[in-house]
Amino acid sequence: MNFQHEATGLTRPHRNVESMRINGGKPLHGRVDLKGAKNVVPKAMVAALLGEGISVLRDVPDISDVDIVSGLLELHGVSITAGAEPGELILDPSRVETAHMAEINAYAGDSRIPILFCGPLLHRLGEAFIPDLGGCRIGSRPIDFHLDALRNFGAKVEKLPEGVRMTAPEGLHGAKIELKYPSVGATEQVLLTAVRAEGITVLKGAAIEPEIMDLIAILQKMGAIISVDTDRVIRIEGVTTLTGFTHRALFDRNEAASWAAAALATEGDIFVGGARQQEMMTFLNVFRKVGGAFDIEDDGIRFYHPGRALNSIALETDVHPGFMTDWQQPLVVALTRAEGLSIVHETVYENRFGFTQALVKMGAQIQLYRECLGSHPCRFGQRNFKHSAVISGPRELHGADIVVPDLRGGFSHFVAALAAHGVSNISNVGIISRGYEHFITKLDQLGADFEVTD
């Protein structure tokens, strides 16, 4: 059953698109509007499992990750219906029940979100199952920490050929947990498990991204007691019951940055409705250093090329409040148009520069290095990963045949094709729908010259 289609009545031709032809070299002009963040909305939907009442989630984007979570929630007995306004979902978990392994495998696909179902399902049912996890192949995302954390909470973990089964015969209890690296997924796991665990949980080394804070706000609305210290310590006092929530999700910062980079790379002018300055400040500083211009309005941010040469920069990705790893890929495309040598040091995912192969094919001059070309050595420095990039510019890009490798790298290929002179044929386009709502419609709104070829 295609839940999301039935609940919203939407038709989504972009979901079936697998190849496109783009005639690039034309500036993008116009407006696009954002909904809730891919990195918030699916987690908020999972959080609804913890409540004993109905939850209302607003600004839900029409992306495939939402479809996956919707299907998994339905399998576990959660009723989901469309609300009164576009992008509003009503989630009723009053009839939660177990689901068969085969069904979970079928719905999970390549998503890594099922791991976050474990804590809520252990609270509700006393057991949980997750299949082998997929996701974009951009670096190591081990689930060992998730499993260790659940063990600390009192879960019994059994690894099976099909995946992992967990039980909590004696319930879950608070724990003291310290992260070696402030992982967003690990922090979400602890939050979703700790809020109904008996006693107090102390998480050290936590991620504090705005998306994490939005999830904490949702949990607090449900009745959770959570405090966040300035030293990346989160304290959760477990409660016995939680209610539903009503919440409008944080806007998608990654999509905002992607369209901003597209404006810069194509020498265009794009107004991104729904983007806010506060959550974008680190990106805005870098955008300005590169030479991009922006105007901040009450209802969004206008990003545009000022008509003069772009500047080369030295940049490091980092966890919040640093420059997001998901921001660097589309920005690298714009840096191919900057004068001089730009250096990008990736410190979050070790294999994030695979997308540059297509850019080189299109005429970019990019060299990858194993050394840490940043202000300080990172955790990948002695591990033989090519995690630093040197981009020489300005270079004119030309059209090429491209296969989309992953979500963010794939959208960066779109940006490159739009900026390049000539025709680009792009295949495996469907991956983009995991995180960019109606991206084909938005390309049309911005005046892109393209056609769907499948």
C-alpha cells in the first residue's frame, strides 16, 4: 500500500523519474519554498510512537523517506491521515502492534531510520526488530553504538541473519553514555529511548544541531524532561507516560543551502522561502566569503550572484555549529567558478568526495588528498581516506553523462549540469526524491532547461 499517496491524494511523477537531460549554462531565477527538514520530520514521526495520544505534524515534505517511515508506522498499527493544511499529518499510535520481519524489510529499503524505532517499540511492545540498514554510501555509519546504547538501557540484543531483534523483558532504565564523536543519529537514539526509561540518563558528547533541538522541543511538548548544557551534555529524566504533540517542523537547512549554491554556480538569483537566518548563519558567512550575496526577509532568504568574480576559500566541515558536511558538496560546484585555489577539508564522513569524479569529467580541476588540509588534524588523517579536496578555478564546466551516486552528491551533480555549457544526461535520478521535495517542479519554476527522458 502506498500510504502517503492515499493519505494526501498527491500525485508524484517525480518519484518515477529515473533519467533527465539538462541543457545547462542558463542562470536560475525565481522562488522555491521549503517544508520541514528531512533530518527532522521522519524522526518526529517515530517520536509519535512514544505518545499515548494523537500527534499533529506540520510542514511534512513529500519525500520518499517520509513514505518509508509512514509505511513502517502503519505496519506497527499507527494510523496516519492527512490534516487540514497541505503537508499536515495526523498520527494515532493507539493501536500499536508488532510487524512481521519480511514486511519491515520490504518497507525499510535503503533507509537507516528503522534503527530509531527500537527505543519507542521497546517501550510500547517490549520488543523491536530492524533489518540490515542501507543509506547513502558516503562513509562508515556503524550501528554498533546504537546497539551498545540500547544494551545500556537494558535491552537484550540478538543478531539474526535478517537483522537484529531486541527485547526488554524488564523494561528500560536510565544510563550514562558518552559519545566518542557527536553523532546526530546516536544522539537521536538516546533521546528517543531515554525519555520513557526509568531514572535519569546523562549523554555526554551529544550532537546539538538545530534538528536535534527541534526533536527535543517535540519531546518536551509530549511531556519529556530534557536539559541541554553548553558542554554537549544532555540530561533526560525519564517519565512513565507521554502525550501526543502538535508541531511545525524546522525548515530544511540542507535544501536551502543547495539552492543557494545553485544560484551562485549558475550566476542566478533564487529566493528560498521558509529559510531563516539563525539556523543558516555559518553557511551565510561562508557564502559571503565566496562572494555570494544574500538578502534576509521575514519569509525567506534571497541568494544571488552579484555579477563579479567569486573568491577561493579554505573550508572545514564540522558538527554544529560548524559548516555542515551536507553543505560542502553543492558549494564545491560553485567553487569551481572561483578564482584561485580553494581547499575543503571533510571531517565528518571519510568518503564524501566521491561525487567530484563527475565534476572532473565535466571539466573541473579537483585534486583529492589523504592529508588533513585544514587547521587541525581530524580523525581520518591517519586512515588512508582521501578526505581533503583542492579545487582550482575558475573552470568552465561542460555537459556530460552522469549517474547519481547518493542524495547530496547527486543534487550537486544537478547543480553542475545546470551551470555547465551543453547537454548533460543524468540517470538514477530517483535518489534525489529521498530528500528534495518536488525538485523537478522547482527546477521548472526556476527556468531550468531540461526534459525527462524515461
